[in-house]
Amino acid sequence: MLPVDGARFLSDLHTLRGFGASGVGKGVVRPAYSDADIAARDWLAGRMRAAGLEPVFDPMGSLFGLAEGRSLLVGSHSDSQPEGGWLDGALGVIAGLEIARAAREAGGPPVSCVSFQDEEGRFGVTTGSAAWSGALPRAQVDGLTDPAGVTLAQARGAMGDRLGDWVDPARFAGFLEMHIEQGPVLDGTGEAVGVVEAIVGIRDMVITYEGQQNHAGTTPMALRKDAFQGLSAFNTLLNDRLRNIVTPATVWTIGHVSLHPNAHSIVPGRVSFSMQWRDGEVDRLDRMEAVIRETAQEVAAARGMTVGFGPMLGIAPVAMDAGLRAALREAAEAEAPGNWREMPSGALHDASNMARLMPSAMLFVPSIGGISHDFAEDMAEADLVTGLKVLAGAVARLAG
């Protein structure tokens, strides 16, 4: 067992929370490439250096703390949602730092840590690790835009001369990521940790309806080409048409809507909205995509509007590595006998991209009430330390 320091781990985790603290509970506002995000990365680089690791920023702004020679890589991401929790991603980053630090203090094994950039998808889907792994072609990176129309190239410019070269994936023997569950299962059962079996696949694209902008008082309802009514009709039809395709574990979400001109007395002429769906089977994801496209086109034709589809973003379902999972299971049983489970991940994580490059696995810890992507996200500190010890136990077993 690596001699991890729970108090030091918690202290660093709370310090990281201070970068972009929302003022509401323990929430944070630390989107990718924001001032708070960059300041947090500078602080992390200093902590890595103090731990005897070499801090290296790659061209995306992902921050690696590199041990000498070939090592295990442990980490997650430190950027947040626009209204984010203090643990989402940050937990895995600080766990990686503490395990790498403890391993170095104990004389081995070599462990590196990482905070990937833009996992939360300001510019896409797990953008930093996707670019590093090749899941996202690097030639496309600069042209990606956020919901406000800012390009990734513009946002990345704020990192100035920090950015360096790509880190060679061959220097890592595998990747481990600890994360809050972001769901209610572990909290509901009272179990200490969950060993992730597989991560679901995700598809994400923007759909745009172009209708006719017009006066809200003088345009008869029967003559309107109301873009928002098109969105409403699409949503109603889609829920019905997916019924015979999906399983209880399948999810789909319209999470972002941009209405133009977004005024009280104007029939909206254009609406763009995000369409995201997740499932563990590629075939089901494909069938859902066909229904989504067909339904959107049918609604547009029926209402005299045009429809456009943005680029498809996403990652295929990914099984976690059997050997790394075995180490996590053994460590979980040693630290919390009979009080852990194996489970799937319904959320997307950097480990999905890492699995393209090296053996990868994940460990979940319970989130209170299953709440995440919200200022109210929280977790008992004793549970945080238990998760750290399980992860450290797995690293020690893999080294042995």
C-alpha cells in the first residue's frame, strides 16, 4: 500500500476549489481557458514541481506532472461546467497528484499525473484528451467554437507561452481515473466505491431550424413559420419515436437552445439546439441518429422551414481494461470488504479517450444525492479518502 496522506490530499482539493469559487456552497465556475482555469493550472504546475514531477503543458493546455521513465498515469480534469461542483474532475486530478507524490516519497513505483483540458466540453466533447488521443483530429481543433462563438484558437491564446509539445503516450503503462459517480447508485446503497466496467457511448450535434421571423401580433398562427414551434414539435415526436428503440439506461437530452431574435414580440425565425444521446451499444446509437435526423427533416418539411445539422461529435462505448479493473477490485475488497460494486458509467470521461492509447480503468466514489454539474455537488470527506486509498492500493498492486 502506498503511504498516501489523506490530510494533504484534502488540503490540496480545497485549495483547488478556491480557483473560481462561486460563492454558493462549494460550487466553482472554472470553464476551460478562463482566468480561473489557467490560474488553477499554474498552481497545479507548482504543486507538481514541488512533488518532484516535471510539469508539462501540451498544445491544448492539458497539464502533465511527469515522473522519470515509463510510469502509470493517474488523473482527470480540473475545468468545470459553467455552474460546476468542486469535485467533478478535480477529485481525480488531486488524487493523481497525491498518489504520484506518495509513490515518489516511498521510492517508487513511478507515477505521473494529469489534468486534461476542456473535458467539460466548452468546445466539444472531452476536447483535450480527445485531441491527444487522436479521437479528435488535431487539424480540426482551432476551428471549434463555444456557444458564444469564441473559437478554441482564440480561447487557447490566453495560455500564452505555457503551451509545449505533445507528450508521448508510449511513456505511460496505463491510465487510472477516479471520479464522483455523478449518479445516485452508490449513495443510495451506502457502498464505498464502484469499479467501472464500461463507459457508454455519446453522440452530440447541433440542429438548426430556419423559419420566418415576423410580427407576433399581426401574423396569424396558421401562416407562421415559427422556429421554436418546430423545436417543440420535434421534441414531442422524438420522445414517441425512440420508445421502441431505447432501453431504460438510454438517455437523450436537448440541453442548450439559442433562439433568434429572442424577443417578446417577434415570431422567432431561427432556433439552434443541442441534441445529445447516450447508450452502451453502437448499433442503438446509430439507430437513434437515423430517427433524430428523419424526425427533424419531417418537422421542417411540414412547417415550411429548412433544417441544418452541425458536425457530429462523440465517442463510442468503451470497455475498461480487465487487468486494471482486477487491481481496482482487489483494492476495493481490501479497503471496503463487501461494500463495493462493479457498475457502468453513464457519463463520459477522459478514460474513454485514454483507452485508445493504453489500458485504462475508472473508480467511482459516491456523490451525495447523486448530484453533479451543480453548485450543490458534495461528498463526505471520509468517503473521499476511502476512494484515494482504494486507488492507491490498485496502483501498488499494478506495480507489484
